[in-house]
Amino acid sequence: MKSKLIPFYLFFLEILFVFISCSSPKFQVRQNPKDRNWQKEKLLLLPASYVNELAGLSKPMEIYEANTFVGFVYFSGGLVRIQKDLGVQTTTKNIELKSQSEFRKLSSDWIDSSISSLLRKKAYNLSPYSSKITFQKPKLRKDYSLSEDNGQDNINVPKIEYIFEELSKESSEALSKSGAKYAIIPLVQYYYGNNAGWFIGQDWGCMAGARIGVQILVYDIESKRVVADAFFDKKWKSPLKPSVNSSEYYQEIGKLQNSVEQDFSDFF
């Protein structure tokens, strides 16, 4: 009996190892083509766009609650409870949204330079495209599931996945005149720093932190559809400090950017 159990035990451990290895991917591939022929074709590289604009969000708190904020989140006033979609949720009493212009420039400069540099290094047939694009209204997928540090995360609950499928008619027609077969479209969903406080739905709160969420779309210009969609989410949370000075925030954001760039390289 004992000898029969050993192979099963080893089989169970192997399955468990595979599950653990696959359960925490470095980035989330939401849509991936069966082949990657687009890597061999003429590509357009578009400048960074912002999910809050493409989703039609304009009010600062609406942008923040939808996890599409770019800037610095300053909390004060302690914990309060508010009525939300799924009932009463925890949040911070006072939330100031600062430095939007500064963080927007930081994020766009970084995205545009890092992806361009990477694709040229990999010898892609690349052409820059300076015009911004617009999409049809995205679909939303809300995720209320528990995260590994649920209650202490530096993001609002629910997490929201923005699914972009079709360009606007004007953008589609403009791209079709380029002569390229595919377009690389980088989207910034969020890019922020925060001091200690409670993001919506996080019961225990968090210390100082920073977070970056970037979406990369590969768009087939001829068939007018997204053929690849990947999301890159990186965060830093101080274990003890409620706030840090600006140089330390920038240092930690720089580390997050480096980590995202490594994942960009794996994706492309």
C-alpha cells in the first residue's frame, strides 16, 4: 500500500507545483493570437493614451474610483464607511488628487521612450505614429475577488478590466492610410503614488506606496480588431512608513518602471 501511495503523492506535488507556478504570472495576457505574425510585419507605434479619456471619464473622483488615476493620492482624516455597489465599503475620509500633469508627463515620456527603444532593439519594422486615437466605448469587467494582500492593497475594489475592441471610425480610417498592417497601442490605466490610507474596499489600509498599470494592445488595421491584449500591473508598498519624501517616491516608481520594462521585453 505504501509503495502505491508514493507515485500518487509525487504526482500531486507536481500538479501543485505547476498550479503555483502558473497562478502568479508576471503579466496578464488577456487576449493572445494563435500565431504572432504581427511581429514580422510593418508596425505603427502609437503614443501613450489614457484609459480614463478613452472610457469617457472626466470627473477627478470618478477617475480615481474607476482605478484610472494618474497623479498622487493624498489621504487624510481617517477611516469612514460609505455605501457602494456591493454594500458598505471602507475608504479614507479626505482624498486629495494631486500632481496629475506632472505624473502624466512622467508616464507618457517613459512609455513612449521605453517601448520605442525596446522594439528597435529587437529589430521590429517600426514606424512612429504621432496622432492620438479613440475607441468605441470599452466593455468593463469588474473583479471583486480577494487579492493576496486583501484589505491592505493600494488599489480600489473592485479592480476593473477595460476591454477595448473597436477603434472609432475616424481613427480606423486614419490608420488604414498608413500602409502598416498592425498598430501597437500602449494605454496607461493608472500611474500614481500614495501616502498611508484606505483605498475603497480595503479594510485595513496601507502605508505609503506607488502603482503602475499599463495595457498593450496589438491592433490589426485591416481586419479592424484587437489581436493581442496584455496588462502589466506593478506595485510598491512600504511596510512601515506612512509617507516618504518625493525623491524616494520617484525612486520606487523608477523601480516599478524597470520591472514593467522587463515584462514588456518578455511580451514582445
